[in-house]
Amino acid sequence: MARFKRILLKLSGESLAGKLGYGIDVERLNEYARQVKEIHDMGVQIGIVIGGGNIFRGLQGAGKGFDRVKGDQMGMCATVINSLGLSSALGAIGCKNRVLTAIRMEPVGEFYSKWKAIEAMERGEVVIMSGGTGQPYFTTDTGSSLRGVEIEADVMLKGTRVDGVYTADPEKDPSATKFHDITYDEVVERKLKVMDLSAIVMCNDNNLPIYVFNMDIPGNLKKVMEGEEIGTLVHK
Ligand code: UDP
């Protein structure tokens, strides 16, 4: 039995770059698709939001003289590119799915609505919600908390390259220790970089727990669904 009935899985665009450091590492993409299929086979209803940092971030463009809004729109398009990649990888292994977009761009994907997403999940399709919130000055962290709340997910699973939330960045500070669980308030007070502040506030206000775990280890997504405590739970 899966621990959660309906999940919102947030994947970072940067992780998709894998060992290439930029763009899409097909091996990583296929590995993510395999992990998603594993839990789809358990009967879990799955909504996915992917970032676009492996291709473009609005802020990075603004630093080089880009118009911020156009830069953010480029970033949102990057999330659509990643979403189409994941959709294709899922389709190739027989996992039914559809891409919804926060900005109208048929026939690339259908325009997002909460009900379309829920109906598709209830029919057994994985739903990839691309384009973030559709608005500039946001990130896919905020986009995923918004979508998670909208689709009434039981939890947001934040797949990263770290195995949970630490007292400090474990890649920089070897003395950092990991939390088994932590409250939203403590994340904010300690200024821990779990997600953007706006995303944390949205999850707190709407009581959407966040589970942070390392998605770059094959099989970990299934372990989370089986109830293995391999990450950190952020809650009220
Ligand atoms: N973005 C945006 N609005 C949104 C979501 C994303 O403008 O609702 C843009 C923003 O420029 C962001 C980029 O898309 O930098 C890529 O998303 P993000 O940085 O969240 O990707 P990740 O860090 O997860 O790879």
C-alpha cells in the first residue's frame, strides 16, 4: 500500500542536467521516468511540476541585461521543454500521461485547469503541469505549492540531490545535521533553503506537507511511497 493517495512531485530542472551540467541528460530523464512509473504501478495519483533552471532562469537573464519579464517567460518555456521531455520518456515506457500548460500553447499541451488535472489523474494518467504559475516573478517552487494545493495533493514530494533538510548546506558545511522533521515556522526562522519563502508560506497556509528526499538515487521515490523514512518532513 502506498503511503499517499495523491502526490505533487516537484523536480528541479537543474537535476535534469545530470552530469552534463546544462540541458537534458537523457539518462537522468529516463531514470526519473522509471521512478515515476514504479509508483504509478502502485496506483498512486501523480501530478508533476518540473523547473527550468537547466535551461534558463529569468533572474540569470536579468543580470545580463534581459528584460525580467521576458526572461521569466523564457524560464517558463524552459519548464515546458523539460515537461515534454519527461512526458516522452514516460510514454516510451508505457506510462500514460499528459502535459498541461499554465500559458495557452495548444497543441503543445492543454491549457491547465484544476479539474482537467484531477480528472486525468483519476483516469490513471500522470499529469505534468508545466509553465509554473504562468506569471513572471515566481518560481516553480511557488508553482508546485500552488498546484499541489489546487489538486488537493496529500503531500508535496520535493525530489532534490540532497537527502533532506539540514541545519546548514551539507555540501558546504560537513558538520551540518539532518532533520527527521521540521515545522514550516522553523524553516522560516532558521532561513533554511528548502523552497522559496512564498512557497513555504503557501504550503503552511493550506496545510500541504512537504517531504524532501534525494530523487537522484534510483528507487528512492518508491521507498518514500512505501513509508521508508529517507528524507525530511516539513509540517505544521
Ligand atoms: N518562472 C516564472 N514563473 C513561474 C515559474 C517559473 O517566471 O511561475 C521562470 C523563472 O524565470 C524561473 C524559471 O522559470 O527562474 C525556471 O524555474 P525555476 O527557477 O523554478 O527552476 P528550477 O530551479 O526548479 O530548475
